[in-house]
Amino acid sequence: MMPRGGIFVRYLMGIDNGGTFSKAAIFREDGVQIASKSASVSLFTPDSGFRERDLSELWEANAAVVKSAIEASGISPSEIAAVSVSGHGKGLYLVDKMGNPLGRGILSTDCRATDLVSHWERNGVAEKARKYTYQPVSACQPVALLAWLKEYDPDLYQQIGYVFSVNDYIRFCLTDQPYSEYTVASGSGFVDFEKKGYTEELLALFGIPEMSGCLPPLLYSSELAGRVTAKGAAATGLLEGTPVAAGMFDIDSCGIASGLSDPDNLCLIAGTWSINEYISDTPVRGEATTRNSFFCEPGRYLIEESSPTSAGNLEWFIRSQMLEEKAKARNEGTSIYDLTNEWVAGTDPQVNNVVYLPFLNGSSTEGGASGVFFGLSESTTKKDLVAAVYEGVVFSHRRHVEKLLMHRSLPKKIRLSGGVTNSAVWTQLFADALQLPVESVKGKESGALGAAMAAGVAAGIYSDLTDAVQKVVSVSASVEPRENMKEIYNRKYQLYCQLEDSLSSIWHR
């Protein structure tokens, strides 16, 4: 940390790994981002429902973006006070007993274990587990994936040394210290909420008791989890000995970076997943789809309704149906997203009767659910379909929000983060469909910023994460709902719900 312009400036780095990109960003202690780099990581789909990536490639991508961010920042690695990591929850990242990568990393959109989870739902295992975990079992949770590996890849299963999440794995590569942390682990199916730790009863219930010795010690998000090793420094350009905080689940990092420190607030994260959440002093028990996890501030819980049904649907549509438009935009030096926003803004929702169910990777209640366009006719255009995708993503969030509101009061506003905040059109649609003001915060890399805030606590820059929110988070835009759109979107939303409910029996076969 060096004086710059007479001001003593301290810097923090956040590393964020979602389902597609690995990112590293450097922030001043006041939250101003000074550099950010990202890289994509190859996706492997060796079989139906499989979503994997190479662990060596993943670490190399992380190391590369960290090094590039440092170079782009113009600061010395010695000026970075601390580093932390965030990443997608669920999924599975393994190392062997020597600490070497084992198999491929498994993403949170993987659904190979769907039949196994259905079996647990039928035989009562899922209900018994909920008494410990306060959440439903899903196919992408580590407990389900480990049980699947035990049955279908026993040789690999026998080699497991540590069971990691994606941020655990990257942190391990940086520090050589095996840890997990509460926000991610409490959504894994391993953690007893009453005991606030692992329990052998759960492992036995899921048929994987031998994993007891493979679960790393638990830390809170802002606790020190080690320091950058010489090997980690050589790969990343970070200074050897730089403190590394435990970090957190990306829904926590995006939440805390959006100012989610008050139980009155409601936060929506629209990325690959539709994440809808608030914090509480007590968990919600007994609900079929509501998930509880430990929040990144000790003593609080994150109450969540989620499904893989958000903005990733637009990426699929562009990739599969808009190749010509994408190529043209690239040649003209424009963005394909400017075009989709223009199309949606020019589409009258009263005239466009197409409804889209964004279930490319299942829904919150049906792992076998699939995407649906309803209401097509000879006059339907590609513009109508894109508008329906925008609306369908918003309706998915609204359905989750309505379930959350069964357990809390109506918020005064919504804090929105994720890729959709780059679209004023999409943000307005959220406000109109929810009939609530929507605020977005400054900065685009909220996952990395939340991780950096935890690093700042570990480095003593902030007293806790609430203090970090007060010093870092500021609103960049606020959008008011349009009253004249209320009934229009209510009508379309009701049709959306009817379609989803009607198709449930077909998907559940």
C-alpha cells in the first residue's frame, strides 16, 4: 500500500468463478474498481445432463486473469492487502489424497443425479435430510453427485482426498490449505444447521459415510484461510504471503455487494441462475423449495428461492437462433445485446402473446422440466421470441419472490444484480412485473466485489461486512414501476404460472 497523490490507498482483489467465466478484479478500499479481467473455461458435456470442466484449465484461467488484472491495474502486487474468492454453489470439485486434481469439476447445472434424487424423495431420505439441512435435495448438490460417483465411478470415488466447491478449489491452489466455508458448505447437503457443522448422520443417510474424512474444516467468509504460496505467486503474479480470506458463495457475494445487510431488503441476482434472497435471524423450515444457508455474516441465515432459469436463457437463444445477427453486430462493432434490447423495447407486450418457460436446465420443482415457447403463430417473429425470453426470465424471478413473501413482509424496493442490470430495458421489465422499485448498484463485478469485501475484513480494513457495505456500496440507478403495465404483466404472468403448473405432470413422468 503506497501513498498516491497524498492519499494512502489500499487495494483488494476478488476472484469469482461462475458457470462460464473466471474473473479477477481489483478494487480500492472504497469499492472503486480499477481493473478487471475474465476468461472463459471450456464446458464438457460427455453425456446427457453432464456439465463438466477441466480442473487444470480452470486453475490456469484463474491464474491468468489474476496476473492480467494486476498488470492492467498499474499497481504493484505488494499493494494488494488481501485476496478472496467467490464462486457458484453446489457442483463438485475433487482432489486426490496427494492434493492433485481428480476427474473434472462438475457445475451446478449438472443433473446426472436426478434419478437418484427422485429415489430419495420416494423412499423418504430427502424428507429425513431436510430436518438437518432445512432445504430440499437437488441433483447438483455434492451429496447427490458423490452418491452418484460411488455407484457409477467407484474407482474415482476411492481416490477422493478432499471434497471442494469451486472457490475451495481455487483457494487451495493459491494457499495449499484445505478449507471450506459456511455459506457454500451449508448448501451442500453436508451441514446440520443445529450443530452448525458436518454430521455423520447425514453422510450415512445419503450412503456416503466414508466421505467423513474428506470434508475440509469450515471457516467463516472473512476468516483468514491461508496465504499465497510461492507456487501460487509464480502462477498468478501475486506476492507470496498475501493473505487469502475464506470467501463465499457467489449469491452471498453478489448480495453483500448489492447492500444486502438489512433484513428488510430483498435481493435478486439474474445470471445463469435466478437467485432471490433475503437475510434473516432465523431459518425457514418445512418449505419444499425454499433453501436456507448460512449468510456471510455469522449468526444470520440467507433465505433463498432459486432455479437455473435466468439470463442464461438469452445466451442460449443468441447462440442457437441469432448467429447471423451476432456476426453482423460483431462486423459493425456493435453489441448483440444492444440489438436484443432494441427488439424488446419495440415489442408491445399486449400484442405479443408468446409466453416462454425458461427451463432449459430444469425448474425449482421439476428437474426434468424443459424450455417451452407457447402461443406461436404464423405472425410470430424472432423479435417476439426474444421479448418472451426477457419476460419469462422475469416471471421466473417473480414466482420465487412470491414464495419468499410467504415468510416476510413486502419490501420497499428490490436490489438487482447480475448481467440483466446492463440492460435498462430488462431492468424496467423487472420493476413493471414486480411492481416494485428496482435499484442497481455501481460496478459490474459484484461477485468479485463481495469477495474483495471479505478480504478487506480479513485484512482489518473493515470491522465487518456491514461496515464494508456502508463504505463500499452505492446505488447507480433506480427504476420505478409503471402503473399502466401492471395489469398487462399480471395477465401474462398468470398464463405463465398456469402453463408451468399444467406441464408439471408431463415433466414428472
